[in-house]
Amino acid sequence: MNKERRLHVSALVLAGLALLLVSGCWDAKEVHRLNYITGLGIDFEDEKFVVYAQMLNFSSIASQQERSSPVKTWVGVGKGSTILGAINDLIATGQGTMFLGHVNYLVLTEKVLKEQMLKKVFDFTNRNKETRYTKWFYGTKGDLFDLFSAKSFFDRSTLDSILGNPEANYSQLSNLKPYYVNDIVSSVLETSSTTIVPSLELTNKVWRESNRPQALFKKTGGFVFNGTTYVGWMPMSDIMLGRWTQRAYEASPLTLRSGDQIVATLEVKDASHEIEIVDKGSRPPHFKMKLKAKATIMELAAAVSLEEIEKLGEATISEEIMDYYKKGLLLQADLLHLGQTYYRYHPGKWADYSEQGRLPLKPDSLEGVTVHLRINNAQKYKSPQMKGSYKPGE
């Protein structure tokens, strides 16, 4: 064996010995030894932050055929002068590595919002290298321990509930759009912005399991922000008045009445709107809104024509939007984003008219809402595209 070949063989032997000494990734952790936090809740009591952490046993989350026991949930509570201090209080009893990379939802109590601590919360959650931007964001008036201890149907985890999977519910009932944290951050930092954070509570008045009341999640309203400043809470009954103007609106019911009589119930879809600026230069701008939507007749309670139903639907939606706008003014909130629209098209004029970063709005600043509603389906019955009256049972 010549000298060059001996050197080559020696190099291969040394390389093989080096590989034997390598034990793998030095900082790797065994997956089954990590404690995965799926939800974080933040409260503020006695001048201290209180952080609730929810952990799920992922080994118990399997298909329905494989699951033999309810999903196991652990909820921990830590306190500290800062959010990180409260989390460190949790970690002190963590029994292993606490991993924040799977946090799926963040819930703040009304106390945190009233104390105007939104920026402090976002500073931690968005600065932390483990937490993701795409986690659902909620507020609550309820108890965080109860909220994180609840389950969904058939003993499924909160990941399969309105808390962890809100889009499925929103597609059927577009009342208040759910938002990721990054959506909220981008919204509240925009000039002249108004943002509504969904308010989530538990109710045991609807569903029962084996005749036992079960506490399940429900969106009960929304916390309203001007920029990053909390200005008040709105019940869902008020928010529903403006559901037609929601971004990514999908579908919701509309009951039509003539006096005290119910005429029909529609399912309204594909609602879209645009805002017209009426700027005459000598006064703060006024606005008009135009909205288009399609509808399906779900129930018909009176013998009325298609044209009458469409006109009644248009008038009802228009009235609801105007009422929604005025309810926002009571909170000093621009729920229809009129000021933000004006800023985008006329930033210079907006600066001339604005007061403390907001466009001053009055009840008559919105001059009117024009609605065009097209009914294009009547379910299993005769198509409503045909002229004439449509009687129940046809």
C-alpha cells in the first residue's frame, strides 16, 4: 500500500471514530417530555399580572374511534409583577420544559383591557421567540380558570371549540369575526382605527349531556378599541346590527317584519360594501354607504311577492347599519371606519379636520345607507326568480 493510499485510509478511520463520538443534536429534547401550553390567559389583580396556562395531553387527542377517555386538561396559575414574572412562576412548578410554541389562543380579562395594558401584553407575546403571531385573540368577562377547564362536544378539547377553531362557527353565523393576534396588532396600530375584540364566555343554558347542563363557549359581545385605547364593551345584539359590514362576512340570518308580523327569514350571503365620501370642502366630510348582498328564503310566513321581500330586506339592513353607527358614536367609536376611509384617500384634509387623532363624527355624518338585495334561491320550493306571490307550503 503506497503512502498516499495509507493516508486516505487513515483519514476515513479517523472520520468514522469522530462520528462514533457524536451523540446527536445536543439541544434536542424528547417530544414526550415537553409540556405543550395551548392557551394563555392574562388577568391583573392587586397590581400584579396573573397568567393562566392551559396544557392538553396530546396523546389523548385522537380520532373518535381511538379515544377511550376524555381529553385531559391541566390549568396552571402564576403571578408576577410582569407577564414574564408570572410565567416564570408557572415554570417553577413545570415538572419539565414548558413549551410556548403551540399556544393557539390568548385571552385577556376585562380588567387588563380597562387598565389599558394591551401594549404590554403584545410586547411580551410578540417579542417571545417561541410564541406564534397566528394565535386567536379574545377578551372575557368570565373566569379564566373556568374558561380553560371547559371542553367541547363529545369530550373533545378546546382546540375543537369556538375558542380554538372559531372560523367553523363564523362561516355559519357571521356575527363577529375572529382575529389572530397579528391581525389585531396591525389593526390597532393603523391611523384612526377602530377594532372590536370578540368577548368569549361560558353558558350552560343551551346544551345538555344526558340531561346534565354543559358549559360551552359563546361569543357574547366585543371589546371596542380606538387604536390601542379601550373605550367600552358592546353586547352581541348591538354588534349583530353591523354584521353586514364585517370583513370576510359569510352568512347570517335576517328576520323580516311588517309591523308586529313576521314575514320571512332570509339567509344573507356575499355582503360587500363601499363608502362614498361627500366632501364639500367647507365642513367636515360626510359619507354614504352602498351595500350589495344575496339572499336565500329560509322561511316564509306570509303571502308576499318577491319584490316586497327584497324591499323589506333592503330597508331592514339599512336601518340596522344606521342604528349600529349611532350606537358606536355613544362609545365615541367609529364602527364603520369612516374616518379611516377618509384618511386613506385624503390624509392632508384628515389632518385638518381630525381631533386627537380621530375624525369628529356626528349622527348626520353618515347621510344614508343604500342596500341592493338580490334573492336568488328559495330552497326546495319554486324559484323566487318567478314573479308573483310565494305562499308558505308551495
